[in-house]
Amino acid sequence: MNHWLHHHVWEPLSHLVEVGGFITLPLLAVGLLVSYLLALRMYDLYALRFRLPNTLQLTGIPWSSRDLEPWFRSQAESFDSHQWLHIENELLLWEAQLRRSDELIQSLVTAAPLLGLLGTVSGMILTFDSLASTSLLRQGNGIAGGISEALLTTQLGLVIAIPAMLAQQMIQRWRQRWHQRVMLLLQLCQSRTGHTS
């Protein structure tokens, strides 16, 4: 196990950091964090698909959008104010969960290409430093290393940002659909309790 871990994880990672320079580690950390947060959001939406309807089924509320308003009109009088408050609190909790980590994910998606650009600048500085030196052999290695660092960090920043941005857009569309349903339910509940969010 240790040999496999060393050979398949640590060696490639140390090579990546060696070639990409100091900015590679923050870029990898941003990539891991944004991947984790996006996976967590997808799980939340997936879980919401089952848990919120089950919560509502305990009260007999239909989950289908087209059935909600007729159900509320026909059943509104049979629920007391405590039941409406319970439903309203559940909906507010789920609405807050739908918005969880939005700003952090957006910040990380924006930061990844900027970190890549910082690595590009660092690599170009290394390249120009090598051009300024007098040793021809050292100059060739320095130029290649600087350009390699510049290109690798730019590529890594874009490889993190582009899929994360696409995943975030997909999650936002799913979230919007759930948000519309939850808000419709919330408005109907609040019309019974007299509260406003």
C-alpha cells in the first residue's frame, strides 16, 4: 500500500509541484475544495428530492407543482396554525440549505484561473531572469523551466475552473427548479400563518 501510494500519488504530485512551482499547491487545494463543495451541493439536491417530499407527505401535501394550489385551497382549513408553522419552518430550512456555499464556490471558481495567471507571471519572471544571466547552459534550463511553470499553472487553473463552472451552472439550474417549488409552498404556508420571510 505504501509503495503504491508513493508511486501513484506522491511522485506525480512532487513532480507537478517541481515543474509548476510554488503556486501549484494552492491551485490543487482550490481544486480539491471546489470539487468537495460541488459534490456536497449535488448530494444536497439529490437528498432534497427524497427528503422534502417525504416530510410533506407526512402532512399529506402533494409535491407536484400543479397539484399544490388546489390542495391548499381544499385542505387549508383542516390544518391548525402549529401545523402550518411546522411546515413553514421545514421549508425555510430547506431553502437555506439550497443556497449553502454558493458564494464560496463562485469565489473558488474565480480564483482558480487567477492563481494560474499568478503562476504564469512567476514562470515568466523566472524565464526573464534566465535570459539576463550570462551562463548559456544555465540560461537554457532556466528558460525551459520558467516557460514550463508558466504553462502548467495556467493549464491547471483552467482545468480546475472550466469543469467547476460548468458543474456549478448545472447545479444552479437544478437548484432553481427546487427553489421555485419551495417558494410556492412557502408562500402558501405564509398565507396561512401570516408570516413573511
